[in-house]
Amino acid sequence: MIGRKLTARLATEELILQDVVPFDGASVVSDLSAPGEAEKLVASRPELIFHLAAVVSGEAEADFDKGYRVNLDGTRRLFEAIRKEGGGAAGPYRPRLVFTSSIAVFGAPFPEAIGDEFLSAPLTSYGTQKAIGELLLSDCSRRGFFDGIGIRLPTICVRPGKPNKAASGFFSGIIREPLAGEEAVLPVPESVRHWFASPRAAIAFLLHAAKINTERLGARRNLTMPGVSATVGEQIEALRKVAGEKVARLIRREPDRAILRIVEGWPPSFDARRALALGFRADRSFEEIIRIHIEDELQGSSVPRPARA
Amino acid sequence: MIGRKLTARLATEELILQDVVPFDGASVVSDLSAPGEAEKLVASRPELIFHLAAVVSGEAEADFDKGYRVNLDGTRRLFEAIRKEGGGAAGPYRPRLVFTSSIAVFGAPFPEAIGDEFLSAPLTSYGTQKAIGELLLSDCSRRGFFDGIGIRLPTICVRPGKPNKAASGFFSGIIREPLAGEEAVLPVPESVRHWFASPRAAIAFLLHAAKINTERLGARRNLTMPGVSATVGEQIEALRKVAGEKVARLIRREPDRAILRIVEGWPPSFDARRALALGFRADRSFEEIIRIHIEDELQGSSVPRPARA
């Protein structure tokens, strides 16, 4: 989703879009974790590489081998291919590489607001793989193989499209479904607090990361992005404000202890000082996050369309 | 060195010692990073595994491929072999695994004393590989493949044997060589502060880690060990106290900016609260560290033997 929105914002000339599944506009369909594929991608020496590829959290947890193969080996193969390209006959090559990491690199227990020097102690295989990607990125950048920057995205909200099975799905679902006139299930108490960015903010982070003067990063190449900290109750209150009581009433409470247990291990709030100092900007409020969804996905209308069949 | 001292302390029955080079008592000589070797090692289902294997800091920095192959791939292959053994026909298998990590997982800038929640931002490939090993260890332990504990060793001092080319070599050299009646070169100012443990303390950490109730660790399986924080000046003062002025005068100042630059990126001091609460104990002072060297390596004599040829 982020990849598609991002490419829509990039100049389309000389753009290579690679994905493991064919999608609209993909110019290369390949498995980055398969031997030789990363080399093919970097052979044309792109100046700027966005590395978003990942098996998502739920799948990486369910399928240990696949998660490590794609999220760790795929990332390492890409980094290796760049290093080898730069050490080859064609001479030096040092592209900017923007890597999407995640706040899943952090694991409970947390301080009230997680600072820029807080340890990565992930509680999922996905978070582990992203944390390893960050370490590799820093080491390769320090050695001059590429000019890397890792962007720890907040939970993206409101994620457009159909509901998915991710444990985090309800954070978007309780906004997206009611705005579409449909019922949404809320599996956790309203007191649960989490860290959000709109898709629009996320794209802006990646574009800013592509241009930033990385000398300002020093050796620490991975940055927690600013976001909006909101409780589920505050999310619902914002929905009520933007779309009215009738829409907000479409949220049905159905506690699910398994989901609550997962979500309790997630970070509630950050003090993203470094990223702010480097010019990264968060959404202003959860209300703004909802308005962005309405503008970008619902043609500006907060009046529910007829329910989907 | 640690491996040899450790095995001397273990009951020798049913002990498998693996190393890539033949050494006194090694029962398996193999390259852990070569396919199939780790599987052979775990086939007999040892209950307790000490994983110390590593390409050292200087070599991992000089040879990028070798460092990643041995320190990252070797570790991953071992972890994978254990997981596969446990998922195989012979039924569940979940050994205790003690992994030697290093304070090299930390990189400057530092707070005055580094706490248990400080980020891993290594400034060397060796530190990066150890930090990745820690992440893999935590994830594999969380998933129940083995019962892992990572021990971040302080800089070991006094390291016995010949001087080596490691940037950290002088920390031991300025004690070891004078005690042997030889001159030692000090390449940094006396104000440099660092974090030390004697070989004896290091062995005790690993033996304690083998027995500890890991439920007390929670999800955070990697621990900074307690140590002695001392400046080079304090090291020399302790040497003077233990062995006299004549011995201390064998230290020759020869500033080396390259070494200073490396050492400045190293951690000066820690607040190793978690490990202390779990019963890990440091040496009491740098003086004690010197006395341990004299007891364990010099047959109790602090009178310099005749200089080696």
C-alpha cells in the first residue's frame, strides 16, 4: 500500500518498481530473496532505492522460515548486491537507500514515551527482522557501501482497503468501516494507547528521507518517526467529531483477549526528537488523520455510502 | 582464551568442544558456518551449549565477508540446527544456550553510565554481528526453540598470552608486559575510561548463565555484565600499588591518534542493574583484576621474571 502510494508521488521516468507479486505498474516481478535477483535490480545503478519489501507481522509470526527468508535474507541480499556493484569493474556506486522499518522493533515494558536511545527488544519475529535490517543498514552505511536511512513508521492509520487479519487491523477498521457505513469490531478496551501516522504522512517521511542530508544523522541511521499518540477512546471521539454519533455507533465492542495480549506489547507513545529536528513532520491530530482518509480515499465525503453487499 | 578457561572448569564427561582450528582437547574441528556442520554438533542433543565462536573485532572490520560469515551466518546456522533438531522425529529438544555477546554492541555517544535500556548502535561490524546474534537469540528463545541467554562481556583484562593487534590490546598490555619485566606501549591518554572484567569473572558469568532461572529474564534475554570502570590512569595506579613503581615505569607513552579514535567510541561505564539483580558479580576493583592475573597466570608472583628474548 505504502509502495503504491509512494510511486504515485515519484517522477515516473527511470523508475524501477519491483514486487514479488505482479501489480499495476510493476516493472520487475521477482523474489528479492532468491539468488541473483537483487544483483539484477541494482545493475542499472539507481541513485535512490526505497526498500519497502516485507512479509507482514502476522505472516512472519505464522511462518518463521518465510519471514526470515524475505525480511532478513532479502534485505541482506539487496545490501550485498549494492556493495558488490560498487566494488565491481564499473567503479564506485553509493546510492541513497531508504529502508522502511517499524515501531515493532520495540517491545514492552516501555517508558511513558519512548526516546531515541531506547533499546530495540522486539516481541515478534517481524520486529526482530526489521531490527536486524536496521543494524545491517547502519553498518553498510558506516562502511560507505550506500547512504542508508531507516524510517520506523508508526502504525499506518487509516489503512485503506479491505479489513485484514493483522492484530493491528482494528485500529484502522474502527474508522474505515463506520465511514463506509459498515459495522466494525473493537477487540480491545478504549484505554489502549498507540502511535499513528496517516498514509499521507508516511509517504512524506519517505520522500523527506530520500532528500535529507544524512551527515546530520551521524552513525545512527535509523529514526523513529513522529506520530500521533491516541487511545482507542480518543480515536472514537475524533470519529464522532468528524462524522457524527451515528457513524461512531457502528463500532461494536467484542473483547478478544488474544488480540489484547499482542497489542499490550506495542509501544504507546514516543518522544521522536531526532526526527523532528531533522524536519520530519507528523499529522497534527487523530482528527486530521481521519480527514486525510476522507479526502484521499472517500472523495471528501464523511457521509457513509450505502453498505457494501 | 575464554573457551579454554571455561572448558577447564566444566565437568569433562560428555563435553563436546568444537573449534575451527585444532586446539588441545577439541573433539570436533569444523567450520560452524559451513552447511551441515551445526547439525552434526547438535545431533547428540547437548543439554547446554556455550556459543563463543567469533571472528574478533579487528579481523571482522578488516574482512567484511569473513566477519559476517562466521559471526552472523555461523550463529544463525547453529540456532537453525537446534530448531530443526527439536522439530524433528526425535521429539522436542530445548537446550540452554549461552551466547557470548560484547559491549561492542554499544556505540558512542554514551550517557555517563549505560543502563539496561540503552540502544545497541554499534560502530563496528563485529558489534553489529553480535547485536544481530542477540536479536536472533531473543526471538528463538521467545519461540521456544532453545532457552537462550546472551552475556555482554566487558573487555577482558588482563588477557593472558602474547600482545595482539586488537585496538584494545594495550588495556591488557600495560599490565601484562610490565609484570613480565617488559616494556608496554600506551597509545592513549590516561583519562580514557573503559569497562573491565578479569578472565576469572568472565568464566563465572558464563557458568552462572548456564544455571540461572531464565524465567526471570522475561523477553529480554541479553544482559550487560557488571564490570570495573577504570581510567587508564587508575589502571596504572593499581599496577603501581600491586607491583611497585619500577614495574609501572615500564609503560611508555606513545600517543596513537588512530587507536584513540577507535577507543573513544567505546563505552566507559555501565549501570548493569539487571545482571546484578540476577546474581552476576564483577571483580571488586582493578587492583583485584591485577591480583587475579598474578594468581592465575604468574604463579602468584608480581616480581618480573627475566625479560623474554
